[in-house]
Amino acid sequence: MAVNILGYMERTSPIHKLSGITKLIVFLIWSSVAMLTYDTRVLLVLLIASLVIFQLSKIQLKDISFVLIIILAFLTLNNVAIYLFSPQQGVQIYGSSHVIWDGAGRYNLTWEQLFYQMNITLKYFVVIPAALLFILTTHPSEFAASLNKVGISYKIGIAVSLALRYIPDIQRDFRTIAQVQQTRGIDLSKNEKLARRLKNVISIMVPLIFSSLDRIEVISNAMELRSFGKHKQRTWYSARPLLKADVFTLMISLVLFIAAMVITFHDGTRFYNPF
């Protein structure tokens, strides 16, 4: 079955109609709030808002299920690593210790540590929908134009745009090469042992890398023949002007940022302490 990892998805939704620069600024504001605050109340509000906005975008969970599985795996690994390397971090932050389970040495499980790691998890769940929405609802060319509008060189914008644009092509090449290799008797199913499957994956990755390098060379030659980079500025076919919906969205985001910062730092610390 074909599994699309990431890429622009054409939909008719209020989120798709927003300008790329609006979505970029909102994403930066959203991410800044999520990174700066450890106030659980703020994070919960942002999480609910993220889910509502994601619903408005008309992007289905099945469209990004593979990406979510990968993210959840890394999130689980991150939480395990936090506890292994700093099991008393929550106790140090909140200044109290309510033990749930007595472990060996410093590995006591406390409510403070669970609360701290819950906030870390909330941060992920707040940022991930915003990041996915920005990628899935913004056309790569418009994304490049948005980066250029905020002062980033158009060369960097084009590079990012090309990377996003060719993700579906790389996925298609991977599936094609995998099917060819399977017809030659290379088994990638669960019937093989894990070590053998990993070895078989290498037989796919090597031709995939070479095909990607060939594509890079073709694109580079085409851009060079068209004198890409000769001028300091360029125009953008996909750039869209700011509409009333964009201005309203930016104002709401700014108000949200200010309110979140006031709630977070009103008592001199960015950690909400229920203990």
C-alpha cells in the first residue's frame, strides 16, 4: 500500500486559503509560546486550539498516520531518556517530592516528575499539529515566497521548496525500487528476521540514493542554464497578498502570544506549580 509521508495536500478549507506568510508567522508564534511556557493551563488551551484548527483543515489522520507513528516513537524514547538521565528533574523544579513508587537509588517515581514529563509531552502535541498543518496546507512555491517575505534569501527559499516538492517523488521511487527488489526475491515482510530485513533495506536505499543524486544533478543543470541566482531579488508567481482573514488571524495570534506570556511569567517563573 502506498504511504505518503509528508507533502502538500490540496483541500478546500479556511486554513488552505490563508497566505503562506500568515501561516509561517502563526507557526513561529505558536512554536515560540510552546517552547517558552511550561504552564499546563496554557499548553492545554493551545492543544485544544491545535485540534480544532486541524479539524478545520480537513486533513485526515489516516493521511499522516505514518508520520504520527514515527513522532510518537521518538516522543516515547524522549520521555524514557528524560527519566533515565534526570529522574529527579521534576522534584528540583517544583521544590517538593510526592513519591509514587520507591525505586533503586535516585530512581524514585514521583508525581512531580510525571507532571514535568506530561508538560514535555504536551509541548510536542502542541507544536506537532501546527508544524504538520503548515507543511500540509502550504504549497512549496508559496512557502518559498513566504520565507523570502520575512527576509530569508530566495535561494534558501527555493532550496526548501525543492526539498518539500520532491518528497513525494522520493517516496514513489522508494516504492518502485522496493517492488523491483521484491520481484528478485528480496523479502521485506515480517516473515524475515529483523537483521535480515535491515540488510534487505540497504539494497533499496543504495539505488534510491543514486537516483536522488541523478535528480539533483538534473535540477542543478536546469537552474544553472536559466541563470538562477544572477539577481539579488526575484518575483514570485505563487505569492498571495494578505486578505482580511490573514490580518484577523495574525491579530488573534498576537493576542494569544501576549496572553500566554502574561499568564506564564506573571509569578516570575514559567513553570505552573500545582503542588
